[in-house]
Amino acid sequence: MKRILPALLILLCASEIAAAEPLQSRMLQRQTARAIRNAGFWCDRITDARIDKARSAGGPTIVQVTCDDKTTFAQYSLTMNATNSKVTKIEPWK
């Protein structure tokens, strides 16, 4: 019994941490989609986001974002600032 309680506590803490990660990810996706919409583009649901390593080499970080809600599809390039804390430019991905 003395070993079961600590094991249960570890399991509960691990499940809370695992649940928090998707929540943070979803929140970041919603904020990014909102920034894209505020720039005048369409984006309801982000399905993929990747750093463009080739275009980001030696300069600001560029993230390629795909928005897809099964009826509309769009892709954008987001240029980040020097500290990667804000998006400085949003443009359609070519």
C-alpha cells in the first residue's frame, strides 16, 4: 500500500502534464490563426506548422503554416522577430 500511493500520484501528475501540452499547443494554434486573420487572410484551423530551415538560415525564423478545414485550404509564411516572440510579417506561401 505504501508503494501504490506514490505510484498513483506520479501517474496523476504525468497525465496532467500530458493534458497540458495539447492545451498549450491548441492555444498557440488559435493565437496564430487569429494573427493570420487579423492580417486579412483566411485561417480557421491550423493543421500544420513547420520552420523553413532553408529560408531561416542566417536570418529571421520563417514558419510555414497550413490552414485547412476540409473545405478551404491555404498556406502562409510567417516571419518572426529576432527573439522569435512575435510575428513581424505574414504572407501567402508561394
